[in-house]
Amino acid sequence: MARRDKSTRRATLRVTLAGWLFLMSSLVVGLAAVKSQMPLMFVLFGSMLGGMAVSSILARNMILAAQVQRELPPRAWQFETVYFGYVLRNRLRRRPSLGLLLQEIAPRGVENAHGYCVYLPGRGAFRAGCRLTAENRGRVVLSGVRLATKFPFGLVVARRDIPQPASLVVWPARGRLRGELLCRGAREASSAPPSRLQGGQDEFVGLREYRQGDSPRWIHWRRSAGRETPVVRELAHPVPDVLFLVLDTHLDESEPLAAWQRERLLRFAATLIDEALGRGYQAGLALGTASGPRVLLPAAGVAARIHLLDALADVSDADNIPLRTVVEAIPLSAVRNAQTILLTEAKESLPPMVQANLAQSARHLEIVSPAELEFLFEDHPLIHPREAPCR
Amino acid sequence: MPLNRYTTADLVLTERRRMEQPLLLLIWLGTAAFSLAEGSTLYFLSGTVGVGVNWLVVRRNMEIYLHRRYVHIGVAVSLLLLAIEVLYTTVPLHVTVGHFMMLIQLLKLFEQKRSRDYLQLMVLSLFLMVDTALICSSVWFAPLVAVYLLLACYVAMVFTIKRGLDEAGAARLRSEPGPLSPRQVAWNVIRQWPGGALQRILWWIAIPALGAGILAFLLTPRAAGLADAASQDVLTTGFHTSICLGQPRKVYQSDRVVLRIAVPTRNTDNGMSLPLSSRYLRGAVLDQYRNSTWKNSRGAERYPFPAPSSPPGDRTLLAAGLVRQTIQTMTLGPVELFAPYPTVGLIPPRDVKVMHSSSLEYAVRDHSTSRRRLRYDALSFPFPLNDRQRAYLKRMRGSGDISGATIELPPDVRARLLALANRWCGDLLEKRRREPDRTAEWNLALARRIEMRLKGQYEYTLDLSESNPTRDGVEDFLFFLHRGHCEYFASAMAVLCNLLEVPARLAVGFVMEEYDPETDEFIIRERDAHAWCEVYSDATDWTIFDPTPSEGRQETTKRPWYAFLKDFFQEIQFQWYQQIVRYDAAEQRNLAERTADGAWLFWMAILRGLTQLRESFWKLLQEGVVDRILWRFLVVLQVLAAGILLLLLLRRIRHLRGRCRAGRKYDFLLEPLLILLEQRGLPSLPSRTLQQHMRQAREQFHLPADRLEALVFLQYRWRWGGQTPSEEELRQARQEVAALCELLQMPSAKRQIAS
């Protein structure tokens, strides 16, 4: 049997401001009792002190009796409320716990609305709802849960830190696309609107004569009735709409707004990916990481979404790889039929060869710089432009 | 005065009713205690009305409040009143502050209340109670304090929960446009109101807290000699050092035992051999009658002589022997000590100093020592006194104690009384005038005549509700009422005697009547308090005359049906005074010594018992004999086992009763359905309310919308609206839930058809 970690079973007691005032009042009552020698004053004095002591013991026991388990989703959007729950269980059979306050022990940048449980009966369980908002993109490490109670009188707060490490991947904040950026590639390729079909269903193209190797199931028997050679239905696999993002993570040290602009590009990329996947696109991504270029081939579905957004969340200052290296790592098949969008801070200084390579292989290439984002993208309302560092 | 009505959602999250109702009761207790202790009916009534109005409004889920401007004006007026009371009256400061707090509390009751206001009201109430404890140490206040502490603990607990709910309700993240809806917050933080749990926790807190209070009372350093600081209410009742006649009232006499008297020299004849004079235990002598009131003209400074603590040494004085009476006060005595006339020796406890007056009244010198139970021996001469004894008494008294009482009457009353006395005793007065050398003898005869007339012509009663306070008390008794109790009879006799120039005075004390053969003692109760007349003559010294008819006295002392309650309260009051109020440094020391001795004796007894038990076991093993100690041990073991079994049984019964009652309390009706939904992959999330959750279930599993809505509505009405559904409704709802569960277990297509 594993030994129980003593640190998790330790509760700290702290007298609140109300508690200090109450203590001072008790002492005044005690002094008045000694001065007046009135019997009930002594009883009041003792009861006040006794009440405070008992409340401390009670609060401590309630905290120690409670067990907490966090139900946290693994991923969240930056600046969006994450609803999650704490499952509280009372170890004791008889004694209930009341007024339990739950708070995340989180790094700066995570705003947490405290969870609260009014009543946790003996041997009972309760699911307390809680919510948080992450203000920074990336991986947030939540080290544990702080359980506290001021019950019964609010004079003493008993606290216990329960280590429960968890990681939350915070995706860049979602904004709003201003233009129909995603439709551009399709319009330029043909006059037809982009296909809305999903799941790889085939489209009917027309009839043709039977060739060797065709499946007999494809024969259109009614049309073939008056002919010498049978005709078969010709079906075509619709080419899915593909969005491929190439993200320039290279930071120009001389540019003071480089980091801010890159964050903005990341938010744009996240919004674009979310929007594209929502419309049934396949989305791919190429970007530089500290270990080298990373290419996520176009794919659709929940898993692809997670991979793509996780990759955006994980971009760090160390990912300082030149765009050229990244572009060279992209397989041609990935961008052949894709609407490719290159997101770079340095559009002017883009190597011509990179641009030419991408333009040749992609169905359509769009290069977006931070300056153009004003027309294409509206940032999350909580990211105020004033928060941007001054140039 | 606006009225604010709260929505159901407000009620859910703010728990106003649960907070305000006990708080109002708490405030009322504080105000009532203070105003009763201080004796202010106005404050009591205003506090009661203020709390009552708030109570009615709260019960209707509303709030009544004044505009803040008026509240501020009220506070300013209260401050002004405080300043006036401090500067221009002699009311103690803490009472003045109490008045101020009462006014502020009343104002705050009619202010729009937030959590801060609740806290202020609680603090004010607590301070008011502390203030009351400073001015009152009566026994009735003790249970009030206990109830107050219990209620205060409960209110503080509810308030703490309410504060937590308030914070949860107001919490708002940057990413949210505003706080969540109250229902959503409530869904995340509370399932049911922990009323039962709070009550249980209340006891867990209150009992140790009260225990701590008692410990503080016992162990905190105390001053010495607290007895004088206490109230006079619990002193020996039935006896007063002044008498006021003419008040229209009914006199109630209690059966409380006041004195116990042992007479060691008495024969076994139920005390019949005791001289009559020794049955009258005198406490005080009153020699001034003015405005229907008897007093002692020398007041409290009338005890100049130290009491002789041994009998006179001259044997001739003791020719007829001395009557020795051992008197034990059963209540807290006044300064005066009761002893028969003439007591010539009084042996008090070693640490008590006793003085006597020229009238041979005895009193303790140090007032604080009189506030405890005393046991003393009184040595008195039996009547009739011989010459040497009378001479001895004269020496003891000093000079000038043979004059009668000073009687001050209005001239017309004096004339009327004199006329009556002359009519009754005209012949004896004539004889006295003719034979001046036998004045002493005729004086006694006059006194006896008046005594006989009073006994014969007037009735004894304790109902004096018809007496007229505008008349002189004696006049009213003799000419109008024709009935009264011992004070009236004795007063009339003393007044008439003095008008006829017979030296007489009033004596008050107790008369010994009840004899307890079991304890071989006389028992004196409160109802034995008595007043009689002492008449002086050179031949007999001061002689006792009791003009009160004994027959009527026996009949009229019937106790009312509620007398036992009064006796009980008096006994509690006495014990309270004896054990609590006068608990001082000496008592503290005594208690510590007694506790240490008791603990040591207890430990020794345990050791002795264990040793005996071990020997008994050896005896059992060696000789096979079960001795008495072993039997006792087995009996104790069996009793313990039976007790434990009984406790377990009671717990079981309570548990079963609790389960039966649980059906009537709040019950989560939809729980089976929620469990089933969770199994089907739709868990209830903290971000969704019950209504939202059911909506999703309806869409996902094609459940009937109207039936689910009705169930959710019933659940909400019960939980949040506090309206318990009827048994029929509950039965139907459970059936409905069961039907929905069955529906959910059907295949999808079939379910759609069924829906």
C-alpha cells in the first residue's frame, strides 16, 4: 500500500480580517469581564474564544476530509471561457463539509472563477462547476487545486493545496474573418462554386463505353439496352477544397513589433484553420520549429483540427527557422491542389525563389503580411489594439 | 417607504429568507434582553415592532426600506441623543451606548440590506448583548444568553454560506459579458440547502463554545468579595427591615425554607416545651412610624456593641437555664441575624464578626460574610426574667432603650385612634391614673386588652387589594378594612399602645411553627415571616405581644396553583446567586482544592477497585468463587452493554425515521434519468443547467418534450420555489421518470414512434 503523502494532508489556517477584529472584540469583552466581574461576561468571553477555536478545528477537518478530482478539458481557446468541473468527495461518513471554495493553482495569465460547493454530505459526492480563461497561448501547466473554506463563521480560512498536475493547451484566440478569403482559390480555378460534398462521395459525370477492367456493376443497363456495347456510368471523385498554410515563424530581432505581429498571424492562422475545417476543407500547415521544419499534411476532421491548432499553440520564440527551409520541406503533393496562404511578417523581403516555388506548385497562392490583416481579419475583442507595444 | 419584491432567482442565490428570519430573531433577542434588563418598555416595544414589520415583509419575499437620506438623518439624531444623554443625564455610559446601539439597529432594520448590512446588524446585536451582560446578572438572562449564542452561531453559519454564494454569483471572467444567470450558478454550487447539517454542526460548535465559556467563567482571575455587588433580590424574603402599610395588593407567601433551627436542650415533645418567647426569632426592631411606614430610627448604624460569644459567667443569671438554638440560614441572609429576645450570647462561625444594637438586634459586621449560609448559636434567657437578668439586659443595652416608638400621625387620625383606644381600655386607663405606682402592671394589662380586642374583632387576610393608600395604614385597617395581616395587627397594637403611653415597638422576624421530627429541627419557611409587638414594663422588660389571630392565618395562607413555579424560580435564583454571581477568588480557590481532592480520591478509588477486582479474579481462578465485587463488575459490564445496545437501537430507529422523513424533504426526482443519460453518453455538465441538459437529451434521444418540461418545472418549483409537491404529484412524477427511463432504453426507431 502506497504511503500517503503528508504534504497533501496538511491544511493551513489563517485568521481573516474579520477574525482579527473578532479576536480583538473578544479581548475587549474579556477585559470588560475582569473589570466588571459580571459572570455572564466571562461566559460570553469564553464562548467567543471557544467558538473561534472550534470553528478553526471544524474548518480544518472539513478541508482534510474532502477529496478533489478535476475534470478539465485538455484544450481551450485563448480568451474563451472553459467550463470544467471538480468532483468532490467526502471521506467521512458522518461529518459534512460546507462552504468549500475551489481554486486552481495556476500561473499568471489564467483567470479562474472559483468553484464553490455549499454542501458536501458525509460520504457524498458533488460536482462543482468552475470556469477559467487563459490569456496566453501555449501550454498552461496547472499544478493543483487549492481547497479552502471559511465555514462556519468566516473568521478563519482553512486551506489545503492538492497537487494535481494537468496541462491545458491554449490555442490562439479566434477572431473573425472579414473577407471571403477561403473562396478565392476555388473561384479562380473554375467558375463553379467549391464543392460542399463531404465524406468522399462520388459525383456523376456522364456515360461512356465499357472498357476492359470496368466493374460490371457500373454498367447502365437501361441505356445499354439499345446499343451494341454497354455503357457505364462515369463517376468522378470531387477534389476536396484544401487549405495549406505556410507560417513564417522567423522573428526579426531588429523589428520591435515582431513578436506581437507573429502572435497576430498565429491568431489569424488559427481562425482560418477553424473556419476552413468548419466548412469542410482539408487543412495543412507548414511551419518552422526549433527541431526543424514541420509539415502537417492536409487533412480534415477533429484530429486534424487538434493537431493543427496544437502546432500553432506550441510556436515559441525558439522556432526561428528561415522560411526558405520550411518551404523546401513541403512536399509538392501537399500543395498541388491547395489554396495556399503564406503568412509572413516580411513580405517585402521574401526570397523570390520561395514565392516562385509555391506559386508553381499551389493551385493558388496568397501572401498575407501583418499590414494586410487589417482588411482580412478582426481580432478577438479582448485583444485590444492598444495592448500592442508601441513602435 | 419603498417595497422591493425579489425574484425567484434572487431568492435562490441570495438565500435571503434563510438569512433574514433567524437574523431578525437574533436582533429581537438582543433588543429584548437589553430593554428588559434596563427596564425600558419603550425600547422593547419599538424593537419588537421593528423586527415584526421586517419579519412580515421578509415572509412575503419583499424588502421594506427607507431612503438612505432618512437613515442618515436618523443616525445624526441618534448621535445627538447620545451626546445629550452623556452630557446632561447621570445614566451610566455603557447604558447610554446601549441606547445608541438600539436606535442604530432600528434604523438599520429599515435600510436596504446587503451583506455588509447583515454583518453590521449582527455585530450591533452582539455588542448589545455584551452591554446587557454588563448591566444584568439575573438568572433569566442566562438562558437568554445561551439561546442567543446558539442563534448567533446559526446566523453566522448561514451568513458565511451566503457570502460564498454571493461571491460565486458575482464572479465574472474577462471573457464573459456578465455574471452567469443565478440559476446557472446555483446549478454549479448547490444541490440542496443543508438545513439538517447546519443544525447538527450548530450543536458541535455550540456545546464546546459554551464549555469554553464555562471554563472561562471558572478559571479567569476573579476579584475578592463579590457578594455586595450583586442584586438584593435573592436575599431572605418575607423579612424586611422596613414596613409599608396601606398598599393595595395581595400578599403571596412562599414555602421556601429560610432557616433551620435545632434546639439541643429540647425534650422530645415536638418542641412544645420551648418557651413561647424563644419561638419568635427577631431580625429587627422598628421604632418609628411615619406616613404608614415603620422604620428603625437609628438606621443601619445601630449596632455599636460586639456580640458576646459566650454565655454570661454569673450562675445566678442562669438559674432558669439558657435556651440554646442552633440556627442555620438556608438562604443568603441579610445583615441581620435572627435570634429570640433576649439573646445574651451569639456564637457565629469563626470568621464572622457579629455586633448588636441596644435593642439586642444582632447583625454581622462585614456585609459580604452575611451573603452566605451561616450557622450560629443563639443563647437566650427564657421568660419570665428575674431581676438580675433584667439588670444584666439593661447593662447590655446601655441606656435609653425603654422608650416606645415614635409615632407621627395626622392630628385627626391621632384623635380618632386615641378615641378608639380610650373606648377599648377606658377602665384600665382610669385604674392606671389612680394607681401610678402600678403603672408597669397596668401598662401590661392595657397591652393585653388591645391584643385581645385586635385578635377578637379583626380578621386575618393576605388580600389587601381593597386598602386605600391615601389613608393612614393603621387607620384604614382599624376603621375601614377591619382585616389585614400580621404587620397591620402589630402596627395597630404598637400605635395604640404608644398613644396610651405604653412603650411599645414593632418587631419583625420569623416565628417557629413547623417541626420536622426526622431531622429534629424546626423549619422556618418564607411564609413564617411575622411581625409582632414588644411592650416594655419595668417588671418584665420587653415582652412579646402577638395580636395576630392564629386561626385566620392558618386559613388564608393557602397557596395558589402556580406557587410551585414561583418557588422553583426562587430556588433557581438563589442557587444562581449562590453559585454564580458570588463566585469570587475565594470560591475559585475552594473549587480548585475540591476538584484536586476529588480527582485524587477518584483516582485512588479506581486503583482500589482494580486491586480488589484483581484479587477477585484470582479467587475465581483459584477457588472458583464468584465474590460480591466480581458480581458488581459483571453487573456494571452488563449495564454498559445494555446501554450501548440501546444507543445502537435508538440510532437505528432514528436512521429509519430519517429515511421515512427524507421522502417529504427535497428529493432529486430526475436522478435515475440523469444516470441513464450519462450511461448513454450524455453526462450532466457544470456548464449546463438542468433545463438545458434536458433540452439536449430531448433532441438527442427524441424524448417527449412536454413531459420532460413538466418534470423540470416540478423539480424547479420544489427546489427553488420551496413549494413541496403533494404526495399525488410526487407519485405521478416518479412514474413519469420511470416511464421516461423505459423509453430511453428502447431502440431509437421505436422510441421515436413512442414519443
